[in-house]
Amino acid sequence: MSRLIVVSNRVNPPSDAGVGTAGGLAMALAAALREYSGVWFGWSGEITDAFTGQISMQRVGGVTVALVDLEEQDREEYYDGYANRTLWPLFHSRTDLAAYERSFGEGYQRVNRRFAETLAPLIGPGDLVWIHDYHLIPLAEELRRLGVTNRIGFFLHIPWPGRRLLTTLPQHRQLVESLLAYDVVGFQTRDALEAFSDYVGRELELTIDDGVIEADGRRTRIGAFPIGIEAAAFADLARGEAAQATFARVRLSQTGRKMIVGVDRLDYSKGLEERFLAYEQLLADHPDWAERVFLLQIATPSRDAVQAYQEIRARLDGVSGRINGAYATVDWVPIRYVNRTHRRDELAGVYRAAHVGLVTPLRDGMNLVAKEYVAAQDPDDPGVLVLSRYAGAAEQMEDALIVNPFSREETSEALEVALAMPRAERVARWTRLMDGVVRDDVAAWRDRFVSALQGDAAVVTHRDDDNRKAS
Ligand code: GDG
């Protein structure tokens, strides 16, 4: 019987307690697996003395998960190394931060091989395999070496870099060729798809015919599959009791002032320093906004083991402190900067209480915060989304105020427009944005990808199971 087998580096479905702290990707994959019968395979996050390939099967949040432990050297070379210090910065156009160390590449191949050897026995005839993100690009090739002939798909959650940037990676050709072992390769945006196609055409000298690359007797379909959120559920969450309590608390603390909100993992790709400086520009250019507005920036600590993350954290402490020192008064602090994880329902309440959602990454595959901000708004009195043109979400969310995050002036002008926007225009823009967020939600993303992966094969869903039980 065919199932869906999802593979990602970390496996963290929302816990059975319900509202957890799981991020966007985790929520999306858990939703995919609740709908389709299957297993979610990946690293447990635990370290073992010597790799054994022993799988721990568990049931979490309505999803069956299969976890393996890795060795310390794996974590250093594959996770902290090649994934977080080589591919992440390179794919976010930060070659200045990218480390090209041979041992990282070797660790990356080794872990992908280990994953393949552990996973292959779990794959049954007709199962569909859906592999996620930059940690696992060579996994299909390793599975094919072991004789796996099932349909295998890959989805990249982060941007695809331009051809010239990518060629700075010593193993660029090997990495891209390994993608041709998949049946389907999906990107977030048309922009990423074009960058990938450019590489395939000019470096590999292969042609792409109607979205299909043919090489060595295998056909790989490529496409853009923009990810969404659980829009209806998130809107419900924002109306729920816990979110309302947070909303009330935040509104009380606003004392009539307007609030701009940013919510991000603390990552250099999210443009937090540029955001603080753009907000400072607003205060400098428009002293009338002093004491009438504040910025709440929630920045959840991330990848603390990597030095570039310690550095950005220290810089942000410095910049926010300097701005607050320069502009604060006895009863007003211009930036509330919070380095703590929040519950999802709390976040929904915070979004709803914010007059402006400020989402200004320098480079981002999609950015789910932009979509969550929209879904959380009060339809009668919605806030305004200010969105970076370099977030994948900008391809779909044209009714946001689109800005260049590298330009302080442009971002600060957009903030001014957002803060002063009349209600009728806010409602009109929000209505169109919300229509898109609901239409292109996570279920639409999953179904489009799975049906591309399926080709002619049928996959069993829980609905089919229910029908069978009923008959
Ligand atoms: C990658 C790509 C792409 C944040 N703080 C808390 C918290 N979050 C949640 C947000 C949102 C998620 O984390 C962040 O998602 P993003 O899409 O903004 O960014 P990445 O983590 O970089 O994700 C990105 C995504 O994959 C999916 O394909 O969109 O481009 O980089 O859901 O709400 N959640 C909770 N507490 C927090 O403090 N509960």
C-alpha cells in the first residue's frame, strides 16, 4: 500500500498538547502527514557515541515519526558546518559568510549516505518519498544507489542562488547534478526556478522542455510551489481565548501608541539591523512620531553554535540599545526587543494587536510571518503589511507595501504611509491579501506538490482509510 514518506533534517511535529512552538516548516509537514498516511523521518537532534542507524519510532501530534541519532562529528560537519555555514549563507547571497571546508562537504555526503541506508528499508513498493530542504539535497542519489526506484520529490524552502554565486561553491556541479536523481524538484518562487534553470542551461548545458529536464534516462520535473500557512486555523487561533488575552495585554501596554511588529528567527538573512536603522530614520525624519509609535521586535534565538549568529546577536543588542538610548523618554521606549520564544497563540494575539507588520528580510525563500500577520488581522480594522521585495512572499502579496530593505529611506517612508493609512484602504488591501493567503494555503501547497510527485501513482489518504472502514 503506498504511503507518503516525508524526510527533513529535524523532525518536530507540534506536540499532542496542541499549541506548541513549532515553526512554519514543522507545522506544514505535520499538516501534510495528518492528511496522508505515512511516516516522517529525520534526525532526532540527539547525539550518540557511534552511529548505529537504529530507528526510534514514535507517535507525536497525530503523526508517526522515525528518528535517528547522529554522531558529534556529524553535527559539526553536516549540520553546523555544510548546512549552516556553507549552504545557508551561500543560498542567501552571503558568500562573505560562507565557509568552504572540505571536511564539511565530506560530513554532508556521509550523513546523507547514512540517512539513505537507514531510510531505504522503510520504503515500500509504491511509497512516495518527499525530501525537504538544503540539508538533504544528495539523499535521492544515495537512495538510487541502494536500488530505490520509488518516486522521490525534493522541495527547497530557501532561495536558489544566482548562477555566478553558486559557482563559488567548490562542489557546485556535483550538488546540482544530484538533484537530477529526483522525479520532482520544487522551489518557492518563479525567481528561484529561473535561477535554477539558468544554471542547468548554462553550466550543465541541458535543455528544459516544458518544465522537464531529461538526463541519463531520468525525467526530472521542476516547478514553483509557493508554501502557505494553515490560514483558516491561524485566523481561528487569533480569535481564540489565549490570543485575545495576549491582544488585550499588548493593547493595554500600548497606552494609545501605534505598534509596529517584527517576528523572526534571529538570523542575518532577516535584515534586522537594517530594519532597526530604517525605524530610526523614521524617528529622525518625523519627530512628530516620537512617543506615538513603538517597534516590538521578537527575535527568537537560533543556531547559537555558529559564530555568525553570535555576532549578529551582539550587533542587534548594540544597535537597539543605541537607538533606545538616543530617543527614549521617561515613559517611552522606541524599540522593545525580545529574545524569547512565544507560544503560537500568543504570537497570533501580538500580530492582531500590531498596526503594522514589518517583514524586511534581505533574502528569504518565502517568509511565513508575512502570511501569519495577514491571517491574524481583524477584518474590520486590519493592520498594514510592509514587505521586503526579497521575500519569496512578495511574488504573491502585491497588496502589501513592498520595499527595498537595503534602503532605510524607502522602508521608513513605507512605515510612515502604513501608520497613516486610512481604514478603507487598509481593508481593501487586507481583503485581497487574505484571499490569497486562504486560497494558497498549506493544504494547496501540499496537494500541488504531492500530485506532481504522484504522476499516475495513487497515494492513500486518511479519507480513503475512513471510506474503506465505512464500507
Ligand atoms: C524557512 C525559510 C520559508 C518564530 N518565532 C516564534 C515562532 N516563529 C515561527 C513563525 C513562523 C516560523 O517560525 C518562521 O518561518 P519563516 O518562514 O518566517 O522563516 P524560516 O524559519 O527561516 O523558514 C522561509 C519557511 O522555511 C517555510 O518554507 O518561508 O523562507 O527560510 O511560522 O511564526 N513560533 C513560535 N514562537 C516563536 O517565538 N511558536
